[in-house]
Amino acid sequence: MMTEKIRIENVSRNYDIGKGETVAAVDNVTLSIYPEEFICIVGPSGCGKSTLLYLTAGLDMPSKGQILVEGQPVTGANNPRVGMVFQPDSVFPWLTVQKNIEFGPAIRGLPQEECSRIAQQYVNMVGLQGFEQSLPKQLSGGMKKRVDVARAFANNPEILLMDEPFGALDALTKERLQIELLRMWDTERKTVLFVTHDLEEALVLSSRIIVMSRAPNAIQEIIEVPFPRPRGLMLKTSQEFQDLRRRLWDLLQVNA
């Protein structure tokens, strides 16, 4: 049996809302994620998608249960095997595109020549050739998000956690970044846990889709995505794709 990359085991996260009462942001979630899987989490607002991601990252801790990464309990955000991309831009405004992408390899102590080689590799992969010496203030929102993604991959994590990274972008830019992310994943096969509100995005990117419900904030269903890889955006025009999208939409209406 394949070894789990991430094991979320009977995890709940409760928050105190005063007068001795608590509310469950995540309620008794159990989930296994295997090496090289691309998992998307969807669900209505407030169902605990981002909370589950932050717990996995070690940025918050469960009220009960445990999360294991490669068999080791998550005790904080200190695991170099785990990278994260947030929805807001997190590029360093005082560093160029090149230096932003070099940042992780440099912190790991790699020689400057190797840092530069890695940065150029990912500049090319996300289509930012010619912008290596640009500062973030000179970039569009979509270009800054490309820097975010390139920087995460350049740090060579085994696991990548992504919290609606393309959620604030226009539709055309979002689709371009989806294709670039698919290409990067096809090349490097990271284990990815990706939160999104966009059902089509989830179907294009993922191996499995975790559908969460609200009240209780738990896993409602797990959908296997059957489409072969490599994938392109023309996949969206197929009847099988649209049928599966409708199934997801119907599931979400139950607990909307």
C-alpha cells in the first residue's frame, strides 16, 4: 500500500466565541493524501477549507486530532518540505523578480551560481523572461502571482499548499496560470493541496476533489477526477467535464 504523504486524522478546530461557547471551523476531518497527488478542496464559504490548509501548514493547531506529514506530527510552520502560496501577493517588494525567486535557495545555503540557475529555470517556466530585474511595483497582479508560484517551486518543497492563489485574478490570467501550474506539476510532481471556490479550476487541476460541507464543517464527499494527463483548457468543452461540474455544483447546493 502506498505510503501517505499527509495524514489528517480526526482533526477538529474549535474557536471560542464567548460565554463558554465554541464554534467548529473544522469538525472531525480524516483524509489521506498520497505522493504526487494534486488535491483540490472546494466548499461553500465558511466551511473550513482554508482552516484545514493552515492546520496542515502548521500555522494553526488542531483542537483535537493530529496531522502527520511523512509520518511526523505537524508541530509548527517549520517544515522545509512544505511550501505555501497565499491568495494575497506575498512577493518581497524590495527585491527584483530574480532575487524573489532566489530567496529560498539562498536561505538553504546554495551557492550564488546555483541560486541564479534555479531562479532562471523558474522564470522561464512561468513566462517572466525579460522581467528578471523588475521590482514587484512594475508588475501586474498576474505577474506577481507568477513570481509567488515560481518562488514556491524554486524552494523545492515536497508538498505545496495553495490557498486560492488565483482567486483575485481576471478569468484570462487565471486560466493562463492554471496551465502554467499544470505544466510545472507535470514536470516536478509535487504533492499539492489546493483550496479553490472555482469548480472548473478544481476539475482541470486535480486528481481528487474534496467537497466540504458547512454545519458540520466536514468532508461531504470525495470525487475522483477521471481525466487523463497532460490536460489543457479544451477539456472544459467535453460533456464528461460539464457533467462532473454539474455533480459538484449539486453537491454544494445541499449545504449552501
